[in-house]
Amino acid sequence: MGGGAVSEDGDPGFQIAPMVDVVFVLLLFFMASAGSQVIEKELNISLPSGRSASAAGAVPTTPILIDILPDGKIQMNNRIYDSPTSRELPELRAWLKETIAKFGDKDPVILRPDPKTKHERVMDVLNAASASGVTKLTFS
Amino acid sequence: MSAAPQSRKSKKKVRKPDHEPDPEFQIAPMIDILLVLLVFFMSISSTEVLQTNKEVNLPIAKEAKEAKDNPGQVIINVTYATMNDATAIEVDQRGFGSPSDMVPLLQDKVGKNPLLRVLIRADREVRFDFIRQVLQVVAESGVGNVTFSVVDKDANAPS
């Protein structure tokens, strides 16, 4: 019994079984706690600021304007895309993918959320835009 | 002839000692554990961890990109209290009353690191009006690279 021989004077010697038990308990603990951890990720935008703005010779581009209304509706060119409760925004993504496929991604996408819009909704749109391959995203 | 009674076999008798001496007090293992704990807490309190406010409930965005290494960043935490609909800003564990109070701090940091980027950790319930003010202040301070922090799933939701 144990992991070591009982030496003559009754001293238990080196027991490896309890150590292995402790290692497994620790392993289980860290497995359980790692499953519930969230890793923070990022969505990038660019702001027109003096330092990082590219050279003033701007190529005339037609920006894509997306309005976000306070109730969650997404509006572009006077047309509503997707329902306010849709988190994935499939119609918007499809339209953006199509546009980028036809015209490339050099046209900036400008977001104009209503001041009362929730940050969550703005992130939904950013997420959809980023997933559709938009590279130039900014707010106005 | 019956076998002579076996002489007492020389069998090993496991002798229980009458009393076991107490193990003597060993300080070396205690100091080892102390040092391990010290190293653990030193590594946990890195500046990244201190800059994030754990009460911010980040919005969910499934297609967000992994955080990549950055040339120095400032983390702006925008908290939201549901109870009284109050938004507050916290940077480097300092609270700011309004976004424009951050201008000197941001300009100072940009002066030291021109490639600085700003990471905005805003609660999902914050109204865009507030975020717009923060973005304006950040743009005024000369930072062009702005990133929003999101998560890809809720901590307690079944994956």
C-alpha cells in the first residue's frame, strides 16, 4: 500500500499515490474554471484624426452610410435591413458582401448610430461589417 | 521421529515504536511556498490586468478578431449602472467625470508613444451618445487607432 516500502523503523517513506490524487484534483479544478472563462476580443475602427489620417490627396469614394435607430433597426439608403432583434444581421451581411465583391473594399463604411442607440447594437453592426470583409470603418 | 519444533523463525517483526518523535520544524519548505505565492501574486498584478474594470459587461460579437499585440495601449472602461442609468469612465483606475477630462491624460500618453492605440471597453447597455463623446475626445487627442473590446460568448452561458 502506498507508493513506498515501509522501512524498518515504521517511517512511511515516499507516498506517490496521494500526490497523483492531488494532481488530478488540481487538473479537474483548472479544467472546470477554464471552460467558463471568456477571452476578450476586438473590433477595430479608424478615426479621422490628424496623426493617422493618410495623405490629404483623398481619392473620391462613395461612402456607405449605415444608420442605426434607437429601437435597433438598421437603415441604409432609406431601406430597413433585418429585424431589430436579429443579432446576426444576415441581410446586411449579404448586401455588404455583394457590394464589396462588386466594388472592392476601398469605399469607407460610415456608421451613424442615433445617440440613444445601445452600444450592443452598434457592436452587432460592427461585427456584421467586419465579417463581411469591410476594412474601412468609421463613425461620423 | 517428530520434527524438532522449529526454532524460532527469524521473522521480521514489524515493531510499532512505542512513541514517534515529532517531526522537527522545517523552515525551508515554508520559505519556498512563500516565494511561490509571492511570484504568483506579482505576475497576476500586471498592468494589463489592473487597467481593466471587471464590472463592465462587454457586448457579444461572434466574429471579432483575437487581440493582437499592440505598440502600447490605453484602456478606457465605460461602466454602466443599471440602477440609476449612470455611465462612468475609468482609465488606469482613475475615474473621469466627463470624456473631455481625459484630454490631458491622452495627449500626454500619445506624446510619449505616437503609435498608441485606444481600447474602449464599454458595457453593452451604454448609449451611443456617450461613446461618441469618448470617440471625439480620442480623435482630438490625436489617436487614430481605436478598438472596441467584445467577447464571443457570455461567461455563464452554456457553450
